[in-house]
Amino acid sequence: MTWDAIVIGAGPAGSVTARELVRGGLRVLVVDKSTFPRPKVCGCCLNAAAIGTLKQLGLGHVLASGVPLNVVRIASGRRSAQVKLPGGVALSREAFDSALVNEAVNAGVELQDGMCAKLGDCSPHSRKVLVGNQSVSTRIAIVASGLSGSDATPEAHSRIGAGVAIPPEAVPEFFVPGTIFMATARGGYVGLVRVEDDRLDVAACFDLAFVKSHGGPGPAAEAVVSEVGWPKIPGLAELPWKGTPALTRRAKTVAGERWFAIGDAAGYVEPFTGEGMAWAVMSAAEVAPIAIRATRQWNDLLAREWEMVHHRVIGKRQRTCRVVSRVLRSSFLTSAAVRVLSVFPVLSRPVVASLNRPALPRGATA
């Protein structure tokens, strides 16, 4: 049997793409090495761009239990600034990812979780995908396997990610719902936000040397939070932190013969207020119509088309985050930015508006 499409990865990008392909009349198999619901910390914030895309796709209801976000509080040293961040939501990845997987399955997608998959050889009319120890045929493959499954090359001095969830009873009252707290230091930054079950989601981005010098991500995070003078979180250093591969990376290409890469697998830049989820669902919405056409008649120009669309929709947004991440790498620039924003928070509006800007409707032009 030959599938119309096989999606490798059932995270937000993969699940939304699979659902859109089924709605377009295709027979779709999704394969993921994890089983759902899965514990995952990074990416629990969704900005207005992500939410707008989900609503356009009829998926706004999956955010119903999310905590509305209004403000991001950025600290450097003992100074902090509050910046308005309208239209965001905090939702645990266990809830968010499982909801999107269920939406895909209910639409008619076949899911095989707990199974590894990777691209195989290509023939004139199909491509092989290795699912476990079997070779399965498909007209097209969508690679949505995240950072760990990406062939994208990490950039020099790329930081690593780490995260952990704090139970409600251990969370200081200081960390109120509706605010993203971001503590910055020379070796990285730590983001903290309350999610729907009142846990505190802690996601950090560190230089590898900084983590090693502190003996692990937990002690590193504790040092950063302490440096900005925020309340101590009991047990933060000893909790079971989960790490990620190098974050910022560039893909040599985002498409090839009968395959398209989306989400983190298509390249990644350190996000800081929910941009990663926006890139995931936007890439899913944009790749689906191209993939549907590819199943009917493959043409190498379709790979080039996806490269151009990805650059236009995702690449430009990632450049904004690249600039911000470079500022955050400099303690001098970060401190200066916090000082200025503490007095003139309105100066953040252009950056926030750029990151929250929804994608143009398909077929529209700027």
C-alpha cells in the first residue's frame, strides 16, 4: 500500500499538517517516536500570531483552557521592565500537543506513536519511509521531527535549551499567572510562566559552558533567577531537568524530491515569547496546499516553491528573533535595553507587533 502522505513527527507542526492534508482528501499516516500525552516543557507560550493561525484553521478551541498572557517582565541585574504582550496564551505542551493529535486522529489521520521513522529512498512515483524496521511507501513525506530529528546544522556557539515544571505548591506567589517572567544573565536566560494547571513552566536557554560551570541546568537556572533578585524556588536546582540539542540552526534545504521539512526541522532560532509555536503552526498551514498538489503530480518546482514560501512566512520572523537573541547574549546590551524599556516601554511595540503579526491569507500579497 502507498500512503498519500507520511508525516514524521506528531508535534504541533506535524499534527496540524496531517489534519489539513486529511481535510484535503488524502490518506495520511503520522509517526512519532513518543507516546501521547508526552511531558514537554519548552514551547508552552503561544503568541497572537500562533493563536490567529489556529483560529483560521478552526482549531482555536484547543486553547480554551490556556492562561491568557498580557505582560512579559524582563530582568537584568536588579532592574526590570514590563512590556505589554497582548493576545498570548500559556498552555502546557502535554495539553496542547495531545489536543492537536486528537484533532488529527478525529479528522481521519492514522497515528503510530512510540515508533521511529526516517526518510528512505525515492523512486519516480513514491518515496520510502523507514518506520521501525519496515519500509513504507508514500507519495510525499513531511519531516516534522523537531530539533532532534533535524539535519539542520547548529550555528557556532548555539545555545542549548532546558526545562522543568514546578508543582503549584512550590511556586512563590511572586510568579503570578498572565505574565511571562524572563531573567537574563551573561550565560543565558530563564523564562517562567504559569500554565493551565497552575504549575510553573520553567524554560531556559544557556551557553553550554555556563551550564558546565554550574554543574547542570538546574543550578545554572537557580543562579540566573538569584542574580536578578527574584524569589528562590525550592528545589529548582535538584529537579529532573530535560535538555535539548543546540537550538539555533540552519537547514541546508527545507525540501527535496517528494519531501518537505516544517517546524523546527526546517531550521530554528532561539525564541523568547512563544514564537516557536507560531512558526510551527504557520508552516503547517502553508505547506499543506503545496503538499496536496505534490501528491497529485510531483514536480521539482514544488520543492523550490516551499523554500520560497518558508522564507517569506517563517524566515523573516526568525530574523527578528535572531536580532533579539543577539541582544540577550550581551549583558551590556540587555542591561541597556531593560533600562530604556523600564522608562519607555512603548519602544517595544514595533518588535511585539512584528512577532504577533498574523500571516497573510493564502494567496494574498503584502
